[in-house]
Amino acid sequence: MLDKLRGSTKYIADISVSGMLHAVIVRSPVAHGRLHAVDVDRAKKVPGVRAVLTSADTPHRFFGPHANDWEILASEKVRSFGDEIAAIAATTLDAAREAAALVTATVEELPAVFDAREALRDGAPTVWEDRPGNVANSFQISRGNVEEAFAKADLVVTDRYSTNQIYHAYLEPIGVMAEYHPSGSYTLTVPSHIPYKARLTYAGALGVRPDQIRIVVPPIGGSFGAKYEMIEPLIAAVLARDTGRPVRLVYDREEDALIARSRPPFWFHHRIGVTAEGMFIARETEVVGTAGSRVFWSPAVLATAIHRVDSLYNFHNMAGTGALAYTNEAPTTCMRGFGNAESLFGIEQMIDEIGEKLGIDPVELRQRNAVREGETTLHGWHISSSKLPECLERVKEVSDLDNQRRETRKQRGLTGVRRGIGVAIAHHVSGYRPILADYDGSSAIVHATSGGRVTLFVGEPDIGQGQATVLSQLACDELGCSPDDVNLQGVDSALSPDAVGTLASRATTMAGNAVVAAARSARQKLDALLADHWRTTPDRLHREGEVVHFGEQSLTFRESMALYAASNCGLPLLGEGVHRPATQMPDKDKYGNPSAAYPFAAHVAEVEVDCDSGQIRVTRYWAVHDSGTILNPSTARGQVVGAIAQGVGWALMEDVKVDLGRVRNPNFLDYRIPGSGDMPETYVEFVDAYEPNGPHGAKSLAEAAINPVTAAIANAFHDATGIRCHDLPLAPERIWELLTGARAQSPAHDAEEALI
């Protein structure tokens, strides 16, 4: 943390080793075409160039984390503007770029498709010949008797919503480094969330054993889901193999944004059936999403978007279907919220709509239907702790929601500046069992030296979310040392335990429990030695902070460690910890409890709408969370505020503009993210809660915090104007068109509903 504050943290672009070469990728000039030839002769003659590779120089096999649709370099076809067709390594970056400009490709351009819904229709251009219909992935799930339940409903509300393509907008563009060793092994320095799983993917691509690949995770300058498994380490690895020298590949902002694996856009068609008393009895959803030219993590995002909401609300009967379509665009992948946030944008608006039609307060309607602590949900998720009802009541109180709504309803209109207020709720997971087939959970190692320095080894990388601080606190609590004496070692597959990784909001819960177990194991060894030294038993020792007492005698932690090392001929104190959560791999019908714990949140947004310009400004925001025991209030609040900022950007301004497969706004001038002036006055609170499956009662936080944001803002816009916005973002031009249409008494949106 101090290194980041001082600006001395070494990211990939700051790392340089002796003999290092610089890599540049040559990309496809068309969105879809047959690749007949790649001429690299002129590029090879550029002074300083050490290697120019095409597909013929790489292990030629298709591979991928979810589908075999990846190649290291394109061979016979290109399927998007971002496809990699050649790679260059040179002694300087300028030489590599000069050579890249001299590579020419002979490409027979083919018809292309750029819309997921069009791609799934008969007659659409085929992106992959062995995947007819352009279906990259599909997902179906059902529980109960949906049609019978809808037949019994007193009110059925049907609507459609869409969410847009979002760039992760991390501060550090993608960068990697690769080294090849004469033994046939590789060292890959990669900012990956999931180094263990990534190593399996990379080993398969390179045709080597997993233990022939060492993955070192450097400090990561942001990711939010973009940097799981990537093509770039493999390109650098092959260049390193062919040159015998280390190779570094670092994107600038424009290249990163042009080929970025963005949040996939989704189109939803929802139907909800309720009784006259406001009890949900049925839900149905259809989803279409964009995979792009190959599949990264979007299949898991699709599944989440279809069925996760059924563990927030009791719908009792549900059916969901969805398809991801191949298109001739850059691939998409997961982003913070992982499909849950996308789904809630529409569902939470529909719940407000149901409340209006039935005359039920929106908070009360949510209270009646929310899943409660101790319940097992429709899909077998066991809610071991939930203070969602308390979150709702508290956010209602601190925002003065009832009085605010009465005032905003009085001044609702379509001209001038109008104020509105909206509520939304959300949940998420604390880990997800299906991520890795081998196991769930985590392990940790504590290493303490004679001087009292403690190093933690875990397999979950710190991705900037404050994990190092929290894990150090947990270790200190068990060991009785100072936080200043604890260091979280960066993940290195040669030193660190294998792990599922840092995703699905799992790090604090899983790695935290493992660190507690490891530190406790180390403490037991130390206490046994001290008890023997003082000729007593461990249970008679008394610890106060960093000091251990026995009667009138005492030792600090550092003094204790010096004694331990002297008694063991210099051996460091080692503690090992394993955490095996009681999670379940869901069955073939997706039934089972996949997470150890579930966090909850209730948010309220206040907006001002300038009806003449279409501009929306979020003026105040309230967030109340159940994340169990809050281990570090400062980092916890920072996560919530950061998530709200991302949600405000997603709701109001961020949108990747893709025209005929090419990103048209690959920079922070044309792709605007929120600045300090865009942030509302923000109130964050955590309810008193305890999660029995978490370390000291804690559970996850970071993703639950973004999930309700777009829906709360959209509900506030409706409160101000009486208009629903069904598409993200709520950008000025879209809002102006909606308001203009409403003023002309022309329906801005055809919503289907039936009162039975």
C-alpha cells in the first residue's frame, strides 16, 4: 500500500530485465475474411527486429477456457478487426512498430455480422463454420410450473430491457512479459486474477505440462474482470521461445480499448406474475448476448444474468433461456457484477412498476418478496445470513425516502428541471463453486522469521481491492504481531499455493479463512514453545496485543520469534491453513448451494433531470450493505464508493461505440468515465451483521455494491418524469428523445402488461 501511495509500485510497464525485447502485434485489417497470406519479409529486415511470427510459427491448435475458438495467431480466417495475425519482437519499441507497419496480409473479405440478434437469425453470415447458427453458448433453466403460475396471477407485467457494452477502463492497460528457459519451461509475468486456471489454459495452448509454466502476478493496476485469461501471454511466450530472450508486450490506451474484452451487451425480455397482494409467483426471462468473435467468460455471465435474481427474490416458479451469439467484433467477457447487475437493471424497474400498479410501497413490495436468512432458494442456494430487511429499512430512513417521494411526485413533469428518487436492492456471492472443477476454497502459508517479519502466501492475487490490508489484519489478530510486520507476497506459482483465484467476490471469504487457519497453526507452534520455555501449558499464557504474558514474565512477538528461531536452529515459523467451504457443485439442472455466503445491499439514488437538454445528474446517493463483519471500514467504504462511481458512469455516460465491428471511441476523451465532479454526495453504511462461514463473520462486498446502481438511478429518473428508460446508458440524447416523445403524447416504449 505504501508503494502505491509513494508511486513506487512496479507494474509491467515499469519492469525491465537484461536483454528484454519489445513486442508489437499486427492485427486484421477487416472484420471477417479468409487469410490467404501474411508477408513479413520487409518487416524482418528492419534493424533491431529479432523475430516476426505468423501462425505457421506457433503451436497450431485451437483452445480456450470455455470453447476451442482461440488461436495464438490467426491461421485461415480472421473474425474481427482485433484478430492477431502476426507478432514482432525487437530491441526497441520503435523498431517493432516500424516492422509491424511493413507487414501485409492478403485477406479475402467475407460478409460480416455485427448484431447478436441478427447473428442468430437464419441466413446470417457464419462466424465459425463448425458452429452453425452462430450460437456460441446457450443456457436454459426452469423450476416449478411457470405457465400454471402465470395463469393464476392477478397481474402480469412484461417488458424488455437492454444493457450496453462497457469498457473496464482500468488505469493500467494490458501488459505481459515472457521468458523461455532452455529446459523447455516458461516464466510468464501476467496480471491475472486466476493464475492457476490460466496456467492450465496456457499449457494446453503451448503443448507443455502445466508445471513447465511459472506464472508470476505483478501488481495489477485495475482489472474489474478483464484480465482473467488472455492471448497476450501466449504471443509473448512464443516470441521469447524463438528469440531466446525475455519479451515484454504492453498496450497503449488506444490499442487496449480497440480490442478490449468489454462487458457484453444484453437484450432482456422479462415477464413477472404477481398476486393482488403483491406476492411474486412466476418469472420468465429470455436473454440474448454478444460473445464477439471468440468466447472468453461471457457464457458464465449469461447464466448469471438468467437465474441469479431467483436467490434475491422468491419468485417460486421460473423459466429462463438465453443465447450468446458470435459476431465479427472483439470478444466480450465478464465485468464487475458479472451478469447480476445487468439483470437487475430491468428487474428492479419492473418491481417498481408492479408496486405502482398495485398501490404498494416499493420498499414494502421488496420486503414481502425478498429471500430471508435461513431459507433455501429456488435454485438450492442456502442463505446462511441476511440482513437485507434491515438494509432496506435503514436506507429508507437515512434517505428520508417516504417524504422525498411525496415531494418528488408533486413536481413530476416533462419540462424544466425535475427531481426524482429511486430505490433498488441487490445481492451477490462470496465465491462460486463451479469456477474450478478441482476444488473450492483456499489455502495459505504463514512464514515468520527470527526478526518477527511475517510473510503471507496465498493463491488469490490482490487486484487493488485492499486484500493485502485485510489479510494482514487477519494474520495479526491471530499471531499477535504488528500490521507493519506483515507482508502479503505477490502470487507466484513457484511459491504460492494453487488457488481458484480472485473472482466471484471470493478473496476475503476464502483466502481470509485460510489465512486465519494458517496463522492460528503458526501461533499454536509458537505458544507450545513459549509454554515449554516457561515450563507451563499453552492455555495458561495470556496475550495482550503484541505481548505474551505468563505470570510476571513476558515477551513481545519479536522476542518470541527470536526465541523460536534459536530453539529451532534458525528455522522460520511456518503455519499452513486450508479452508474447505461447505459449498456444492450444482447438478446438471443447476441446483445446489454454490457459495459459502451471500452479501446484500439496498441503495437509493436522487437525480435531477434537465428535461430541456436530457441531462441527468445524480445529486445524492445512499448505500446500506450487509457484508457481515466489516474488517476494515476504510477499504470497505472505498469499495462501495468506487462501485457507485462505476455504476454512475455505466448508467449515464459510458458506452463503447462500435461501428461495423470497429470501436470508434478508444480513448478517455471520447469514452468518458466519471470524474469527481460527476459524483453525488454519498452516504455509506454497514448494518451490524455476522456471517458464520466467513473469517470473523465477514463476507464479500465489492460486486454487490455495483449491482443496484443503474436500477436505482433509472427508478429515480422515472420518479422525476413518469417515463421508463429501458436501455442503458441514460445518455442525454436518449433521454431527450424519450421526453420529446412523451411531450408529443407519442408512446416512447410499448410495454406489454395484462391485468387478469
